[in-house]
Amino acid sequence: MRIRRFVAPALGLIAVGGIALAAYATRERWWHQLFPEDAQTNVAPESDHHDHADGPERVELSPQAQANLGLDKPGAVENLVPTEYWRHVPIPGVVVDRPGESDRGVTTKVAGVVAEIRARPGDTVRAGDVLFKLELASEYLQSTQAELARAATDLAFAAVERDRVAALVKAGTTPGAELPKVQNQVDRLTTQVNGYRRQLQLFGLSPAQVDAAEKGVVVTSITIAAPDRTPSAWFKLPEDDLLYEVQELFVQRGAQVQAGQTLCLLANHQSLYVEGQAFTSEVKPLADAAEKQRPIRVEFPGEAPGDWSEVPPLVVHHLGSPPASGTTFPFYLTLENQYRHFTRDGKTFFAWRFRPGQRVRLRVPVEKVVTLAPDGKTELLPFVLPTGAVVREGAEAFVFVQNGDLFVKRPVRVLHEDRNETVVARGGEVSTADFVVRTPAAAAINRALKASASGEGGGHHHDHDH
């Protein structure tokens, strides 16, 4: 009787346990019928559906997919670097010549007739290259040559006479007072010869031509060459050649020209200005930028990335004066030009990147963008990313961090953005140790993540604790 008393409860417990085990094993068949409201949220641990609330969203991309998105290219995925960033205001600008440096006129010093033109618009010439040949038409120049030849002849005779008198004085047959007289004659004629020579050189005759005129050979033509180096900072190529481009030609063959007349205009576009036009309300930030040499970014519309090397940020050279009528005032930044050159028919031609009149956009800094550390005092420099690297979904913004073939979605706080750059705060879920996607491929990665989450792709990875 005692045994029966204990056996009955044991058999009951075993029966209940068996029913419970059977119910647990078949729960997927009956759970959603008893609790339909929990059918979407309470799923078996072995199911392929997961709740992402407990971990970051991530997607795996094959090496081929990464290559298709350009993630294997240099700079596509890089560490974040804290960067000083200033909020900018866009200001229109235009490339202009530097007065007194970019252009230089070539003039004639004497009257004459243009016999030859050896350089035409578009040609590149070196310092000293002949540009024009003129037939002289100046009577004064002809008479000066004659006076030089006569003075040179008289000087030669006076020098011979001085030497004869000096020999007699040395022999004691002539008083020494005679020698200063003839020496004075030599000095006077020497001064005349030197004066005539300088006059002819000022008229444009070369030293060889002046020597010929001194010997009595009349010079009837002169050549006009490209000017040599000046004290200003003209363009100097690595091979130490000073080059000019013939920009305009003002005469033609057979034309009569007068002394001082401009024959052509030479240009050197190595050093230019960018002229910006700012509103009077922007005077203060511009004066601040000029005083503290803050860098100003310049954008060149119409250029494709990689066509030319990147132009470093510029600084304000000086502020101009506002016009009498108008609400804008000019300011100027120094721009060093870039070029490509080629040779054709034995001549060198230049293709300059920047030309006067070219339109640009300036990004003038007006406000520094920073965040504060937890102590409320220390300023933290933000992270600056290309705008395409930050993906937006409503009010949320996030980036993708690479970890091998996995790309993890990380939220960020946007401090400032424009069409080129997005500034995100430090202290969030991204740090300098993260490798962040820095290209518009971030949007494609987000689409792949959504496709994987909806079961359309097989690359969605999750961490499981079994």
C-alpha cells in the first residue's frame, strides 16, 4: 500500500513532463494559433529571422562586389582624421591678370617701317628672340651715327698726338705743360664717343651695330627682341628659360611706326589673380581671413576630376575698394597657373589651365565648426567626409565601417553639410580607428543591406550565441 502511494504521483509527474516536452517540440505548429499577436515577434531561435535591436546592422560584400563599387581604389575606405573645418559662404569669382606683371607691351624706340614680323599671336617666344625688323626712317638717328664715326676718327688722331707729345716730354725736348693740353683733347673726344654710343643704344641698336656705326658703317635697320628678365617675378621654367606668349599684334608689314608705338602685347599667365566679388556684409569675415591667412577653397566649374593636379587653398592677397555705385567690393587671391606645352613646326605652344575671364567659385570661411568634450570646455575637431559617404534616412544619418568583408552601419551626428562635404561630430559610434567608406558607394551598400534584411540577398551576417 505504501508503494502504491508513492508510485501514483511519480507516474503523474512523468506524464506531465512528457506532455510539456511534446508541446515544446511542436510549439511552431500551435503557438501562432493560440497567440496570433505574437506570431511576428516570438520566433524560434533556430529561425533565419533576427531582431537587430541587440546588435549593429551589417552586410557582407564579396571581393567582386567591392571592386564593382570601387571600394578597392585608393582613398575609397580610410581612417577618420579629426580636421579643422570652417563653415563657408560661396562667392563668385573670375580669373584676372596681375596688373604690371601678366602683360607686357613691346614698343619701338625709333621711327621706321615694319620690314619683318617674326612672331604672331599664339606663338611662344623666349627672352631675346627677335620679334620685328624695322627699316630706320629717322634722320636724327642717321646724323647721330655720322657724328659718332667723326668723333671716333678724331679721337684716334688725338690719341696718336697725345702719345707723340708724351714721348717728347719723356725725352726732354718738349715742356711737360704741353701734355695736359693734348690729354684734355683726348678726354673730350672720348666723352663725345661714349655719349653717341649711349644714344644709339637707347634707340635700340645692338652693341655690334653701334660698333659698326663707330667704324663708319651706316646701320639702316634694327631688330626688336622679346625683353629679358625684369625685377618682377616673371615665369621661369625649370630649364631656366623666360617664355612669353604673343597675345596681340598691333602692326602689319609695311606699316610706318613712330617712336614709342606699341608693336605687340606679350603675356605671361604663370601668376594671376582670382578676383572675388563679395557683399558689404561679408567685409568682416573677409578681413579676418586676410589678416589670419585662412585658406580659401577655389572650385573650377567645368573641369573633370583628374584633368589637372589639385589647386591648394588660396589666401587673400588684398582687398579692393568698393565702386561708387554697387553693393559689392572686390578682393584678390594669388593663383599660380598650370600648363601643358607641345611643339609644332619647331615652335613651342602653351596650353594654360587658367585664363583671364574664367569663372570660379570661392568658399570663404566664416565660422569654425567644433564640438565640445564632456568637460564642456575642450573643443574637439570634427570628422569631414565627402557628402556621398553619409547616408540619410529621414532624420537619421549614418556611415559604413569596413571590417574585412563586413560593412557595419554606424549612426553619426551631422554638424554641417553642403553639396561637397559633410561634417560629423566626434564622440559618437565612429572613431579614428574605424575604416569608413568615403565614396557614394555608401548608398549602394545601404541598398544591399536592405535587400539582405528582406531575404533578397544571401550576404546578411549576424552574430549568434547558441
